[in-house]
Amino acid sequence: MLVVKNLQKRYEKFIAVHDVSFHVQRGEVYGLLGPNGAGKSSTIRVLSCLAKPDLGSVKIDGLDIVKDQARVKRTIGIVPQDFALYDDFSALENLVFFGRLYGIAGRELKIRANELLEAVGLTDRGHEAVGTFSGGMKRRINIAAGLMHKPKMLYLDEPTVGIDPQSRRKILDLVKTLNASGLTVLYTTHYMEEAEELCHRIGVIDQGKIIAEGTLSEMRKMAGETAPIRLELREPLSPKHLEQLKTLADELIAEDNAITLFTKDPKDALSGILQMLSGFGAHVHHLELDEPDLETVFLKLTGRRLRD
Amino acid sequence: MINVLWVIAWRDLLAQLRSRSFLVQTLLLPFILTLLIGNAIGGTRKADPLPVAVVGTGEIAKSIGGLLEDSKIAKVFRLPDAASAENAVRTGQATMAVILPERLEAKLMRNDKLEVRVLIDPTSHQRGEVVKQLVRGYMQQLEAARAAILGGVRAIAPASAQELQDTLTLVRGKVEQQFQTASIELQTKEAAGRSQGIFAYYAVAFGVMFTLLSATNGAGGVIDELERGTIHRLLSAPVTPVLLLIAKFIALWLLGIWQLGAFALFSSLIYGVSWGAPLAVLPVLLATAAAAAGFGGIIIGISRSREQLNTLSLVFVLVMSLLGGSMWPLETLPGIAQALSKFTYNRWSIEAFQLTAIGSNDPHLFLAIGVLSSMAVVGVIFGSFQLSRRFSR
């Protein structure tokens, strides 16, 4: 459905997207995972026909994104990171407006708008101005607006940023429902748990490059057999203490007062680690024992956490 | 394509018409200002005649006084000497004074040097200048009459007393007849639309200025689209930057037509300002609104932020209005400013409306419509080019 080859996008001297290649199969949810500023939105901008690629090629449903732009635009639906809606218009008016841009009119337009209002659970608020909506409601209408012209592929750019857990859950469920109905989805996020829940395959992007790609299980393998113990201390440890602590784990990554230790058996190692920290006079503020996940992969590959 | 243009333009129109601040700024504010100015300067009433002091005795002084009274520009009163006339101007009793030399008729016939002094209060400079020209014209006519009489008298060479008597009778009759029939006939006709009074001038000038203000402010719609991210959704739909700019232009144009049209209607209904025959006014109104929308297009092309847009709008509107005759009549500006005013939208629009107001078919009217339309086209091309550059990177 989507084939990206050696894509490069540069803004003056800054290379936002550097030699990115990936493909998304029809009916798949592909997650583009990376921290803020990794190049996700720049990639989406190019894929949305909002910027021209400097190098490389992008084909969507067999159409070249530069040469067949008009047809590509009818194939894709975008849900930008911003609430790309008119606050002074009602939810219904917004949907009708965006539908009309694609030439939908008359009865078909009304039916489609009402269907989508129902799909996002906002039928009863359809006639209210979007400006009065909560963040979560706006996010849902934002998705509906991207679906008005029945695109074959939907780009969702960080669709759950800044909303409450219930709204987030509704959006994740909505994406699953849309995908189940056959919609191909490109989903960018910096929330690993969303990528884990939704995506069939994931590309991890950092500093404009795809640094890892695969299914969730493939990704977990990349993390190895070790699992992370995440600690947050009140004060950062001295280099000498860090060296001593490292002897209790296979790998240690320290960032200020946050320490992640990778070990094959975290539960066994934990008591020794806490004892040693107590001996250093360090106060443990927060502790997490996790299965290997995308965060672990990202941490292992870049030495940095996803949410940085 | 037309559907897309209309969909976007209609949304903008609807959004503006729903906005209270827009309605206040574009309709209420100009109306209130017009009302204030209208009442301050007396509605459509013509300007009061200037009080003019005339110093001098004899037939010529009387005749000049009559001439000025007939012009309806001046209300004449007599003073005995130059000192009291100067004092009258200084104290504001008179806005100007015409001081004729003593024994003017005798001096004229002797071909003595004549000095007619005209004192003008600088605050009434414009109309004072008209009076000055009238006096000068009158003096030149007197000079011509004197030369004609002198020539006639010199040509008299009678052969007998009877012939002398006959000739004098004939000359007297001719001179009296000439002075009666060829007395100076004065028609006061002020320039173009200002014949309706200064309020009519400012009604047009303000209407034009506020249309530009609304168009440049309305251009902020694109900044809003950028800030809320809708521009990304628009441009990822089958909409190109050029189409988007044209749609915005159409919206600004329609708003301009609506605003200026409402303003014209309001000023003609309340104050009786005549903008001219509707069919003549319509093309000027369309061209004016289009030119204003064209400047909106330029602002869209240049501005990257709301702050930048506000500053640019202010500069555009102020400079154009100052130079283009929306703040004060063009004639009062220095030569260089009058030359520069040809680059302003206000000048061409005001001049065109002045011509429609007097029902003129002067070629200048068509030139003005042409210039305004060209401004619109240039604005659309520039804005489209800039917006395309910004979104094709």
C-alpha cells in the first residue's frame, strides 16, 4: 500500500528525514515510533503531499507522490497532530466542510458525516461548536474529518497527545475498529504502549533515520533476553558508585538520576541492587520491573529513553 | 475546482459573518466614525462661506466684493484700512482679506503700479487660494479693459466738433453696453464628488480605507489556518496553494463588496451622500473591493505570523490612506506625495467614486477601474507565488 524508499527531506542545513525506507502492507497498522523531533512528523508531511521529498521515492497504492499528487490526495486521509478543525464551526459543519473539499455533496455528504459522528461517539454533540469540546472530543472529530472521503490509507500523527486516559482508550479502540474494516493505518507515536497495542509492524525512528523495524515479537528479540529494572533516585550516583552497580547487571544506562539496569533475572538481582544503593546512601524514588518492550529496544539502540 | 474555491471561500465568509469582532470592525466602526465626522462637519451641508474682508472704495472694490459674494465661497464685509484687515485675519474674524490700493480706478487709468494684497489664514489655505485666484482674474480683466479703452480713445481723431460729439456718444454707448453684457459671470463648480460637501468626500474616503483595513485583517485567516493546523488538512486534500489563495481572495473580495456596499447604502440613506448611478458605481465598487482583496493576498504572501501580519496591515493601511487621500484631500499634499499617491489603492478608488458621483464618463474613470483591477491581479499572483513557494519546499 505504501512504499517509502530512501526518503530524504532537508530544511536548509538540517536533515529532518535521512534515507528512510519502509513499506506498509494493505490492511496493516504500521507504527512509526520515535521521540519528539525524531523525524516522524516530517516524514508524514512528505507522505501527505505537504512537502516535496528531496531524495527518494514514495508510492501510495502504486501512485507516485510527486507525479500523481492529485490522485494520491484522494487515497490518503490525514489526522494531523494539531486539532486541524474550525473551532467556530460545529462538529457536523467541520465534517461537511472537509467532505465538500473532496467533491462529496448532497445526501451522501450528510449520511457520511452522521455515520462518522456516530463512529466517534459524538452524534449528540454534532451541532455544538468544536471550540466548546474537550481535547479528547476534538481528537475524535479530527479523526472523523480525515475519514470523510473514505480514504484507503489513514495517517494518524500522534493522535493521543494531551488527552485523558478514557479519550485515549476510545481513540485506540476506534483505530482498531477502522483497521478491522480494512483501513490501512500509518500511526506515529512516542507512546510505546500504543504502538505495542495497535501496530502489526513498527519502525523505530530516531534523528531522521529508521534504526529498527519489525513486528513486536521481532522487536522484543532485539532487546535480547534481558529485562529492564528502571530506577529513579533522588540524586544522581557518582561514577564510582555506578561502576560498582554495573557489576550486578548485564548492562547499565544512567541518565542523571534515572538508571536502567538490564539483567536476565531482574527479580533475583533486585534485592542485591537495592542493598547496594542503600549502602551508597541513595534514596530510590521510583522503581519499575518490566518485560522487554519497545522502550527497552529504543534504550538499547540509542542509549536514550523514548519520552526524552 | 470551482466547487473547492467556493467551499473554502464560503467557509471564510461564514466565519467572518459569525464573528462579532469582524462585524464591529468592518461595519459598526466605519459607521460610527462616519456619524461622528458627519455630525462634526455638518453632514452633507456645504462648507460655510469664508468670511472675507475687503478694503477699498470705489466701483472696483464694490465689484470685487460682489464677485466674491456671487462665488458663494466668500461672505464679504468691508473694512476701512489694511491694518484693521490684518487684525481681522489674525483674530479669526476674517479667514482672508483683499486689500485694494487707494484711488484704484485713477491708478489703473494712469497705468500706475498697482498692488493688490491678499491675506490668507493658513488654516483655510485651500479655499483661500480659490478666492485669491478670483481676485487675480478680476484684476487681469480690469487690466484688459483698461488697455481696450486706452486703445479706443487713442484711435479717436475727429474732423469736426459734430464728429467728435458723435464719436463720443458712440463710444459711451459701446462701453456701457460692453460693461453690462460682458460683466464677469462666475460659476462655482467644485471638483468632482466634493461638490456635495466635505462629508461626502470623507464618506467615500473612509469607506475605501475601511475596506482595505478589513481585507488586510481578513488576510489573517491564512495565519489562523496555519496556527490551528487546518492548512495542512486543506493542502493534503485536493487543494493547491494557488487554489487556496484564490479562494481566500474571493472571500475577501465578497466581504469587501458587502462592506463597501453596505457603507455606501448607509451613507446615502442617512446623509444623502450620492455615490452615483448604481450601474456606474457597481464596477468601481467591484474593482475597489478586488484591489483591497489583492492587497490582502500580498499580506498573505508576506506574513508568517499574526504579529507580522498586524504590523504589515497597519503600515499598508496607514501609508496608503495617508498618501491616497483617505485622511485628507489629495490637493493638500505636497507634489511628491501626490505623485506617490498614484501607487495607492485609495487614490484611484476615491477618484473613481468622485467621478461616478457627478455622473461623469471621463476616461479617467475607466483608467481608475483598470488600475484597481490590475492591483487585484498583482496581489493574487504575488500571494499565490509566495504561498506555493512556502508549501512546495
